[in-house]
Amino acid sequence: MRPTTSARAQAALRIAAVFLMVLTVALASLAATTAHAQEPASVEMKVDRTTMSLEDELRLEISVSGATELNGPDVSDFEITGQSSQTSIDFGRSRRVSQTVVLRPKRAGTLTIGKVSAINRGRAVAEAPAITITVTEPKAPEPVSADQALDLAAYANEPAFIRWEVQRTTFYVGEPFPLTLQLWVRSELQPRNPELVQASKLDGLLVEDLKIDPASASQRRTIGQAQFEVFPLFAKLATPLKAGKVLIDSTTLRVPIAEGGFLSSTRRLLRASTPFHLDILDLPTSDRPADFSARNVGSFTLTAKILDDRGTDATRVKTGQRMILRVEVVGQGNLQALEPPTVNASPDFEISPLSGQAEDRVQKGLAGMSGSRIFQWLVSAKRPGNVLTPAARLSFWDPTAKRYQTVDAPGRQVEVTGAPISAESDQALALGEDVGPIIETAPLGSQRSGLIATNPLYLGALALPVFAFVFFELRHRRRRSDAQNPTQRAARMAHANAKKRMKAAENALRDGLVKDFYGQLARTLTSYLEERANIPATGMTHSEVRLAARAVGYPPELADRWVVEMENCDFARFAPSGSASEKMKEAALRVTALVDELERVIPERRP
């Protein structure tokens, strides 16, 4: 049946409508492409400051569109401490790429961030001028009194600050006391690992480092209406060496602070502690005991025992029999420098000191120095009868009570039997000539055994089959285990495979293939996490990889470094051509070091 004229007309109209629709889409696409092609290239470079201290950091932001490569900028006067990149695409326009770089000056003076040029098809299409930065030497804060430095009210409005915590503002020569550097951060902020910029000298103090755990020792404190988390960063045990004023000079840290919850951003705060003076007093001369030693500073107790040759309390001994006078000093203070107690001379006993401090128990911590010291003397009775053993006495300066004190460990009665010790016997005892008879041993022989069983080669030949059996058995079990669990082999081989990929990156570096080089670095980082921890890094965003890496047990600092290196690889095509080789070498060293540190962590593999 032939179609009517009306039907043919309707079909022609439908075909014309479809043609017009296709033509409209084509023209719109052509217009967008033309607009894209005609859009001028642009590059912009700006910093958040042009005047700064040598200890500060600045943020450099570079934005480019309509170009395929960047030449510059030269930042050789600065150290790059962090960077991130962002890409945005507008409909009908070219892609715009922004990179933010955190720079730290290497020296004071007038420094320059070189110009940057946008390159398209081998020629410069846009340029941003150089930027001049004025860097000044850091100004040391002026010292204040200890009371001012320890007053927390001045820090109530700070997001974070550091301070030296000390028990008192006045100490005595020879009195050990703890010094703790604390980081105070508002509770709503999240601190990262701080970086030491400048340490305190602490001249005039004998200083020892104390072991502390900053994570477990944190506590919450309040200043006015603000709540802070307090972290002890490190602690020292300080002992004043002379009287006068001692400066607790400033310590400077760079503290990364994360804020904003899940989509957090990190800013680096430079913080310095307020320097202050401590008053160090000399020990008073009035009422000082005659047997006092200037090294005996603290608060102590004293006990003494007389032990026989079986280690038990001696109650009945013979003349000439050796005993041990064991004196224990317990307390808090300068135990390590403590002088031995004074033992009174006695006509009834021969007394000589014994060396060795194997039984000392001295602890150094945030409470200062405490524990016990053991002092021993060799004692022997010279005449029979009921006699009183030697007594011990210790005099010391108590800085808490602020007075001299003396403690005694009195002697006790023991029964001594036997004949009196003559002057000749007494001299032999002192010289150690009465230690007992010498037992002769069998004469030395020169004959050698001829048994083959003692020959090392014979023993090695016997053990060789056993070693071979153990080797092949372990190898067989490893292969069978790998066949049953392929992911286990992948995890074990992740580090070796990463080294192979780094070899390929080194070859690309040698041949000057920039894109291939950074591609190999990116594959090294993503493949390592996929093989080692079963994290599908290739199909995840950087933020997702960061969270996944932390979830399986990698420290946050390593996860953050992984993201930074991946962002470096993404932005590598904009590296300055003149310094590309050096930057590539630095990137290779950083990635190699990062993979080695990741290998030291044993993650919990994702299912």
C-alpha cells in the first residue's frame, strides 16, 4: 500500500526536524571549541606576605589556564615544606590549575621568587612577574620574671602556645628539679607533630633528658573560659651549678594545627616560649653541720644493717670474722651526687669501705630525682665481748624545709667470741692475707686428643643433611602457603616490587623523560599500598587513601606524606625546565625513603 501525500509530508517534516537538531548541536560544539581555542592563556602568582621573619613561612599560590607547561618560578632561596594542587573546569572553558606551595626562607635579606611563564606549544603565552620578599632576623623575646612567665592569663586568647613548666621560681645550688616544655592547644583544634626550630641553651644548669610519653601524659586545662589540651613535648632534669640568676631562654617550635573536622585544613604556627629567670640560692653557712657535704641536697632517711657471711643479721661472730655494714639512704634529692654517710671510728672494729653501687635504685622523672643508694663497709671485730657496732650519720640540706638536718643509724650490740686480734694479725687482715689456703690443681698436660668426633669438619658433615632437609621443607611450605593465599605473597613482595619500579623511574630520569619519571613514582606509591595493605589506591581519591591508610595502621604523618608526594607527581608537568633534573632526583629520594618507612609498619590488610 503506497503512502498518501499527507503521510509523505509528515515524514519529510520529521527528517527536517532531526537534521536541524543535529545541526544545532554541531554548531554549539563548534562555538564552544572556538571559544576554548580563542580563550587567552593566563598565569598568576601571589603570596600571603612580602615581609617575614627567618623563622616564618609563606604561602605561594600559582594559578594557570590555557597552557600545557610552566617555566619557573625559581625558589632556590627557600625551602619547600609543603604543597597542594587543585584543578577546576568550567563548561566551555579551559582547565585552570592552582598550586599552593609553603616556603621557608633559607637566609635573612632580600630574597626573590623568580618569574613564571606559561608555555603552550613551545612558546611563552603568559607571564607573571617575580616577587621580592624581605626576610628579617628573628627578634629574641625579652626575659621576664618567673612569675610573669608562669602566669597563664596572658595566653587565654591564643589558639596554641608553648611554655616551660617549673615547680618553683627559686632553687638551691645542687638541687635537681624537672623542667617540662608544654604545648597548649585549644580543645577544638588538632595538633600535628611539632618541629623544633630553636632549642633552649639553659646555661648554668647541668641538664639531663627525661623520657616521657607525650600522648599518654596529655591533660585538659582551663584558662578563663577557654579549654586547652596540654601535651608535654619533652622534659629535662636540671641541677643548678652556681648561685645567681639562671636564664630559661626561649624555645621555638613550628606547630601544625588542623582545624575544620573531616575536611580539615592545616596551618603552621610559629610559637616561642617566654624566657624568664630563676633565682638560684647558695646553701647557707649558719648552723651547717661539721660533717656536711655540699653535694648532699634533698630529704633523706637512713637505715643500717650488720650482715654476716651468710647475708643474715649478725648477732654472734668471732674476732677477725668479716661482716658487712650495709647503709641505705632513701629519699628525694641529689641522690646521684650524694656523699657516703659518716661511719664513726671504733677501737673495737676494723672498718674499710667497699666500692660498687650495683644495688642503687635512682629514678629520674617529672617528680625529680628519687630512690635509694646503698653504701657498704667491710667490718671485723678486734676483741671479744658484747660490743656496739659502728653507727652511721648523714647530714644534708633540706630545700623544702629550708634547714640542715641530720639522721642517724645507731649501732647495735653483738656478741664477739675468740681471741683478741694482735697487731700482726690486724695488719694481715688489712692486707687481705688471711683469705685461706690455696688449693693446688692437677698439673697441666700437653697431650692432645685424637678423637675424630671433636673435629669441626666431622661435626659439620653430620649436620649438613639436617640443614638441607630443614631448608627444603621450609621452602616447600612457603610455596604451598603462597599458592593457597596469593595476597600474602603480594604483601611480602610489595617492597621488592617497589624497588623495581624505582629502577624504572631512575631510567626515565637518566633519559630526561619527565612525565614517565613521575608516572613511575606514582605507580610505585599506589601499587605499594595495593600490594602491602590491599588498599585500591588507583581508584580512590587522595583523601580516601589517607583515611584508608590510617585505618589499617599507618601513622597519620606517613599517610599525609603519601598524599603530598602523589600531589607532587600530579603537578610535575609544571616543574621548571631548568631545574627539573634536580627536582626529579629529590623526588626519587623522598619516595624511596617514604616506601622504606611504610615497610617498617605492619598494616592490617583490608579484606
